[in-house]
Amino acid sequence: MRQSVALIVAIITNALANIFVKLGALSLANKKTFELLTCYLKNIYIWLGLLCFGVAFVSYSIVLTKAKLSVAYPVMTSAGFVIVSVLSSVLFKEHFSLSKIVGIVIIAIGIWIVSVL
């Protein structure tokens, strides 16, 4: 049970970290190198992304104390891909094509197969 909760936390915080970094990066376009560094330090979305990556790292480490890496890694990355794809469509208006939907369904089936076998 503890590993399941830790895995869910790791998946969600890893996906959120990517979303926050994207939000932060949107405000950093066309910055020069030194200016970019100071903008990173002042950007709340970058900090939230780093925080979420940290929580994801700790949670995933807990998962790996008991789970098989060959199961945990595909579940973590593919579930994260699904979450990021959906949130990217909603938040960033990224195109959600039929082929992407079919791919996400195939990934979801793959997650299910990997996790039960």
C-alpha cells in the first residue's frame, strides 16, 4: 500500500514538475545567458517545478525500495506521459490528435499489462 501511494505521488509530482517548468520557460524566451540565470532564480514556476521534482524523487525512491525497477519505471514514465499530454492540451492548447489519443490508450493498456503480470 505504501509503495502504491508513493508511486501515485511520484507520478503526479513528476508530471506537475514538467508543467511548472514549461510555465516558467514560457517567460524566459529570448533572454541572454546572464539574464536567463537571474530570471530562473526569480521565477516561481521554476521553483515549484524544482520542488515537485524533489518530491517525485523522494517518492520514487520509496517505491524502488520494494518494487521492481522493470515495472516501476515504465509505469512512472508512461503514466506521467499521459498526465502531461492531457494537461498540455488543456493549459497550453497543444493539439490533441486522434493518433495521440490512440497512442495514450495503447500506453494505458501497456501500463495495465506491465503492472499485473
